[in-house]
Amino acid sequence: MCGIVGFTGKEQAAPILLDGLSKLEYRGYDSAGIAVRDGDRDVDIIKAKGRLKILAEKTNDGKAVIGSCGIGHTRWATHGEPSENNAHPHRSDDGNVVAVHNGIIENYQELKEKLVRKGYAFYSDTDTEVAVKLVDYYYKKYEGTPVDAINHAMVRIRGSYALAVMFNEYPEEIYVARKDSPMILGIEDGESYIASDVPAILKYTRNVYYIGNMEMARVRKGEITFYNLDGDEIEKELKTIDWNAEAAEKAGYEHFMMKEIHEQPKVVGDTINSVVKENFIDLTDIGLSEEDIKKISQMYIVACGSAYHVGIAAQYVIEDLAKIPVRVELGSEFRYRKPLLDKNGLVVVISQSGETADSLAALREAKEKGVRTLGIVNVVGSSIAREADSVFYTLAGPEIAVATTKAYSTQLVATYALAIQFAKVREEISEERYVELIREIKTLPEKIEKILKDKERIQWFASKQVNAHDVFFVGRGIDYAICMEGSLKMKEISYIHSEAYAAGELKHGTISLIEDDILVVGVLTQSELYEKTISNMLECKSRGAYLMGLTTFGRYDIEDTVDFTVYIPKTDPLFATSLAVIPLQLLGYYISVAKGLDVDKPRNLAKSVTVE
């Protein structure tokens, strides 16, 4: 949610800021703005409601705004409606301080009342304006440096924030501060960059610093200095991002989502190969020893959205292979139900960005209770990666489309690898079964590729579903977990109401919603549950439903029951999710395209939910 960019260097800032913001559009926003300064001149602030192209038009793609130092922002409305007035950047009454902000300031009303008593006036409905004027207040009260002003403000603000601040008396410098909201700082050839996510600066540099929680930084041309909350200088290690700029471009595809769907064979293979050697799995780099694995009494998988659906599928696989009890928890509910955690348990937090607010809070809760934590994340140096006891990095590369595809798939195979190795170490499977599972997991990329080659049939079928109002996905066991993700893909990008149900639950109320021509998608990859799910689908058909079946090659008798069939290659039933989800991703995508919708940036959604 929201996006921050910043630049100070030799080049003109505005075009770089606009380019960086364009790479952050996937995060979701409703307005945008930039603030640019040319030496000692006053800061120029340009803002616009709506899409970034409106801001680009107002600034002639940045060419009309002169200056080599600036900050920019795409805003997702929290406090105050979407409007040009509420858009960032915001400034203090006299223009002394200009800033952009991600996050939510929980005590903004209390702070606002204090500042009004001190003579400040407010022109917007945002909590950000409060932060800007609080920094200005402390800067003038203590007559200190920007770092002094910001750290005084930080201890007064409750909530989450990433701040990028410009001060009138410090031209060509930007000051940043962070608490719970993501931010990275890049450096290259005497120029410095600020961003809330990697894609914004990949074009310019792969050398970055990760600013820690409750830390600040002074950003000059080609020079970045870090400070702790006391204002003391601290050292940071420069990291290199392995992603390249091309990885964040469309590469000829119409949409990022389609590009990322097609990248799944490669990234799934890369993630598998990161831990699977010739005929064994090595978790050494993740930080899990055999002794650690043997001690695990219970696993708690905590995640949100699609990552939660990964957890549901993983629960079946881990319990089947490793015989470890698994609970799957929504990150947004984990803390608030006061969970009882076994001291020998393992809390696994799954997040593409590594910054998901609810999941991060759950991780911290687990650590406070003394329970070991493992993060499965895609972004190196992210908050969850830094704070978890162990980290399994998925190798999905940058994922730009809001609707996750390749990140989901890499998270899945990461959990497979954990399940297989846990089962082996705990002596729950034989050596033969261990080798067989490793051999099978290595075939998944090739089988995904095979599914993608037959996507035209799904495109044809999707074109017939454009006017659908309701879609139901049904399955049992792991197939139910697949249905949950398929349903989410459908609703989030096509805006068609869809629900996933355990097929056996249909008669407990849901079947009353079935009427003529409603699409029911049945997922049937588990042999022992096939006939039961077919029976449930027939009950829907007898009430007028139109049936789509998704099953493995060889189950051709399904065509006697359903109206349209999609086949996937055979694999071990425990790994079926990795294959069955691909047609469902394509189905949601093609329906959305046929409806003329913005596939990559669906309404009201953000890529990374960094506030609760």
C-alpha cells in the first residue's frame, strides 16, 4: 500500500521520481505527487488525484519541474478521501518541512490537537500532515538538526510509518525514518535513491541498504548515513540485489500477470534447486539443523491472502509426510485470539514481500513467547527475513501484478521441501520414498510448462463466462485448498463473486444458492476422493449448474458428467496444488481480460498490505 520514492544526485529528479512511482503502481493508490527542489530555491510540489499518468501530464513527464533532489508518493487513502488536497507530499505551514509518508499514525488526532494549540493550521484530512508539522515543531523548538527533530517526533508517534523528509535549510538532502513500513535506500555513481520496494530503483542500482526499525538516515548525493533513535551514527552493510531491471518489465506480454504466470516453470525450478541437490534436500542455508527438526512438536503456519492458501495446502502435505500436527492461522487473527503456543513448536510465517503487517506482528508475537520462527519470503532483507530465526527465500524474483501467481507457486514448493526433509529426518518415510518424492518434485517445472502450452482452451472457455455473476469452486482435501486459491484469483481480478467450498459441505446450506447456469468448478486430483466429489457435482448439475472439471490425464470418464474439462499431468497427489492452480490462474486472467478490466491493478487492492 502506498509507494515512496526519493532521489538526490546529478540528474533531474522529477523524471526519475515518476519512473520510480510507475514501478510501484502495483501497490495500489488513488492519488500521486512529487516535491522537487533546485538548489536553494523553494520546493515545487505537484499533486494529482487518480492515475499516475495525470501527474505525468501535469509535469510534462517531469520535464517541467527543475531540480536534482526530490521525493514522490502514490497514496492509498486511509485518513481523508482521495483528493489532490489529501495527496502527498505535505508541507509545514511555512514550507520549512516537506514529506511523504507510508503507514498509519494511530494517535494523529491527539497530536493534531497539540499542534493546533501551538498555532499550526491544517489544510488536509490526513494523518501525514500531522507528522510533517510535528517534525517542524520539534525542529524549531530545539533548534537542532533534522535528525534531532525526526527522532523526537518518532517517539511521540504511535503506529507505522516510513517517512521521507526534506528540510528548507538542508538543500540536496533527504532524511528518512522507518517503523514497521518498508523502505530501502540505494546508491550508485554519486547518486542516491529511496524507495518502498525494490522495483522502483532496479533500473538505477542494485546496491542497497536496508534501514532497520526505529532507525533514521541522512541521504546525500552518493552518501547515506544511518542513525539510531538516540541520534548516534550506526554502520550498515551494503547489499546487492540479484534481480535485474528486465525482471521487472513486461517483456512483450500484455500484462505482468501473464508474464508472471509464464515465469512459473523457471522460478519454481530455481526455488527447488536452491535446496534440492542430487538426491537429497539441504536446509543448511535456511538455518534448520536436524536437531532443530527433531524437536518440533507442532507447526503453526501464519499468513494472509494467497499465502494463507499455501498454508492450507501445506498442512495436508506436512501432516501426511512428517506426521507433525499443523495449524494454519490467518495473520490478522493470530495475535487477537491469544494463541497457546507449544514452546517446542515452529511458527512458519509466509509472505511474498516479507513486510505484510499482520504476518510480521504474528512473528513478533511468537518470538515474544519464545517460540522458534521460520520465514518463507521472497524479498531479501525484508522485515520478516531479518527478524525470523530461520529464513527460506523463495526465488520468484519481482512480482508486479497484484494477483500473485509465481510467488504462490514458489511458496508451495518451499513447503514441499520442508515436508519431505522433516519426514526424512524424523524417520517417517523410507529412503526409497524420500528419493521418489525428490525425483517427483523436480518434474514440476516441466509439467507446469506443459499446462501452459494448452492455455488456448482455457481462454476459449473463459470467453463464455464473461457474464457470470457467481462461481463456486468445490473440492475435498488438498483439492479444497486449490479451490480457495482459484476462487480468490477469480474474484480479485474479474470482480465476479466466487466462493470455495469443501464439496461435502454443499448440502449444509450452500446448495440452496445453485440455480440455472451458475458455473461450478470441481477440482478432482485426489483419487480416493474423486467419486465423492463427482457425486457432489452431480447434485449441482441436477439443479441447473454448468460444470467445469479439473482433473488429471486419464480420468476421461469425467466428460460424461461435466460440461468442460481441463486436464493436468499426473504427479504425486501431495503435489497436485502446484499443477492444478495454473489453469485456475489462467481462467481468472482470461475472464478479466475479456471484460476489459485492469488485470495488474484491480480496484481497491494493493500488492503488499503493510498496515493492519
